[in-house]
Amino acid sequence: MDTHAEPEQTRHDAIASGPPIQQLFRAVIADRLPGRRPRQAAMLFDAEIDPCWDDRSFLGDFYNEILHQDTCQPATADGLVLLAALAVDDRIPARHRFQAVDLLFRAATVAERHLAETWPATPPQADPDSEARARSAVQARAPDLLTRWSAECPAVRLALAGLAVVFPTDRTLPALTPRLQTFTHQHPQGTDIGDYVRFVLVLAAQDDDRILTVTEKLTDAYWTGTARGVPTRARALHLLGQMLTKVGAGLTRPRAGQ
């Protein structure tokens, strides 16, 4: 009697099931990361499937496994490779590519955004080593993500623009103005996308005085503000994160990214 046949068949059947988005993520990661994978990939390949999972609940659990409640842990940096692989694969619907880039932005800016919220206290969940490694992991993958600009849909371009100003280079910053020109023409100041794009361009100019002025103007008018003693970059990234969340809420509804 083959005692291994039934468990192996059970495992095969299990990993072939699950909600559709889990199956799609599994196929992409299997193709793009055929070797050793981070531990978070177990949610894609393990035999156990949560019977309560649908696409929405699976995504919430999967993303939280990588960036736990918007905090970095020792395994976070390793898990970001999964998001980067999903973000560059055209089999993944645009709204999910947007979410992957958005999470990479959040992982890279955790330290600054949380500092802006708790200043002058230290963020209670701070893990400087894990945050630094997560930031480095995103920075290493940013060039590959940004090279997809011309092939990407408008929604994902907005997320990529946020990532570009987190990791400014002499090449990427001058490129943002022409790349975002269509957005500035189509979305006037005072709209969610219009304000977001114009704020990205302010950050790209790297003028701290202007960044501070615009940050305070926008937070006074619309957004959750931060203490005036917070370093300018932290205040700006805290605001940019809020704006990207608002933009994404409209762009990533199921019908918008297909």
C-alpha cells in the first residue's frame, strides 16, 4: 500500500483550490519565484485552505502577513519580494498591481509616517532594523517597477509616482513632470488625483521650504495634520500616504482595474 499517495493527492487538491485571487497569485509566484520563497508564500502553497476565504478576506490576510498592521517585523523585508513579483506581472489585474505597489510604498515609509503620527514620542511598534531592511528591499526593486511606467495603466502609474519620490534619483525626478502631465491636464487642483499628482511634483522639486508650505496648506484644508516639529520629509510622506489611500479607494474598486 502506498501510504504517501493519499496525503500527496490531498495536498495537490488543496493547493489547486482556494479563492480565485489566491490561485492567480500562486501561479504567478510559482513562475516568478521557482526556488526558495519567503515564509509568507505558505499562504499560497500550503495544503490548508481557510474555508471562509473569498477574494477579499484572503487578500486582507495575505497582505497583513507581509506588512502586519502597517508595521515592519523581521520577516517583512523577505515578504516584499512577493509583492514586487505580483506588481510586475500582467496576469495580475491592475487594481491588485496598484495595491502591491501601494504596500511597497507603505513598507518603505513606515518609519517616517509613524514618526509623524507620534512625534515627539517614539512610535510604540517601531522596529528600526526591520524598517531599514524593508526600505532597502523596496529600494532595490524600485528601478524594475519604474521601468514599467510606459506599459502601465493610469492607476498603477499614480502609485509608481509615489514610489519614485520616496527614492529620488537624478534620472527619475526630471522624468516625473512629463510623465504626470496628462494627469495634471485631466485632473484639476482640488480633486483627489489632481492634488496628489501636484504634491508628488512638489516633492520631486526637493525644495524643503516649498514642501513644508504645501504640506501645511493641504493638511489644514483636507487631511490629518502632524505636529509642526516633525521633520519635513516625515510630514510630507505621512500626507502622501493619506492621499494615495484616498486615490486608491476610488481606483481599485473591482470594475476599475480590469
